Amino acid sequence: MQTMFAQSDTGLIDDDDLRRQIEQHPRAQELLRAHLYPYPAPDHDFILRNRRVSTFHAGSSETVGRLLNGRVPVLAAGSNRSPRQLARKYFPPFDAGDIPVTMGWMDNHDVVYCAHLTGYGAVPATVTESAGTTVRVAVNWLLPDQLHHLHATESLGKHYDYVQIPSAGIVLDCGLTVSRVGAYVARHGCEFSPGDVFALADIKAENRRFPARSQWEMLQYVAQRAGHVPHPDFIIRLIEDEEFRRAQNGLRKP
């Protein structure tokens, strides 16, 4: 697999001690993949073309409609809004072709952390209802074969269910209206302990009900909840030991 992060990406980590630990760690790439979730993403519409970002300016909803014709709208709650993650998931030999991504706002929902951990040591994201909250969202517009491939990366039936959400509460920047949007909803929910639901600090929202945390703050929470020291070696154990990782799930145990 192609290297996802450069040495300079450690500069995205605010905690000085953590940054130094990762820079000196022999498995820095894996640690960056966990700690930098959900990864940098543009706050504007774009097309991922040849694994590079190409900005597109709609001009009119009719123009956008022609571009997106025949594609399925899929809510990108977490890392799927990031060109880096999309480029990783659609890495050759799968020929993805163009992937348009449109930005907008979603009413009465928020983007929160799932009550499970990924195989690469991050706490991933899902979408949940949150009365009065308006959250910034991305929508990936996928061809059927692109959607099928994305399903294969999302642990359907294990960590996520793919559902259709009525999207009357989504207002896209480009002015396009969609009737329904697909979404990956966490099977284990979003509650680690009673009342412990946390929004992603990296995702903008208005009138947020849930406390917002960074990925590092969530990994600290998970470690301390398990009685461990929040340290890079804890993340490496999450990656290597599936039984240990599963033991850190929230209220809905597998």
C-alpha cells in the first residue's frame, strides 16, 4: 500500500509529547493513521480525479445535476470525506474513476464517534440524530461499482449497516436537492458508557448537544476507560490484538 502520510504530517498533532513519541516510533505511519482520523478535507465541493483533488464550480444546479446523474448519494460522516482516505480506498487495481464530493449542512443530526474501534486503531465516526443540531456534512456521489467497493471497506454486518436516510434536512452548497441519502450507521451505536456520546471536534456544527473531542482525546478516553496509559503502545496493541480491541467496544458488545 502506498504511504499515506509524510513526516510533516506529524505537525498536525497538537500535543508536543505525543508528536515526539510518534516521530521517534518505528511504526509512525500506523500511529498517524490512527491519530489523524478523520483526516484533512476541503470545505468545498471537489472531484477526486486520478487520486487528486480537482475543485469544481457548479455554476447552476442544472450543471451539477448533469455531473451527478446516475450516481448514488452517500453521506460521508467521517474519513470518507477526505481525499486521502478516498484515494487509499480506491487504490489500484480498482479503477475508481471520478468521485464527486459535495458539501452541505444536515439538520437535527450530528457526527459522533462510534462505540467501536477500527483495525487501524482509530475511533471512527457515524451519524446520529441530535434535535436542533446542524452539522457540516459531505456527500460522495458514487457509481454502482464504486459503491459496491466502498461497502467492502466498511465492515458491513460487523461494524456498520448501510441505510437510507430521508435527506430533507440536508442543504447542499451547490443548491442541489436530494430525496434520500445512503449512510453507514454504527451497529454498536455511539455510547461507550451510559451518557457518554462524543461529537467529532474536527466536524463543524451549530447548537451541538454532545461534547466535542479530538481523536487523541477519544483515544485517551478509551485507554483510561480500560485502565491503561494513553500511549502509542496502547494504539499498537489495539491494532495487533483483535480480542483486546473488541473488549474496548461500548454498550453494545459483539
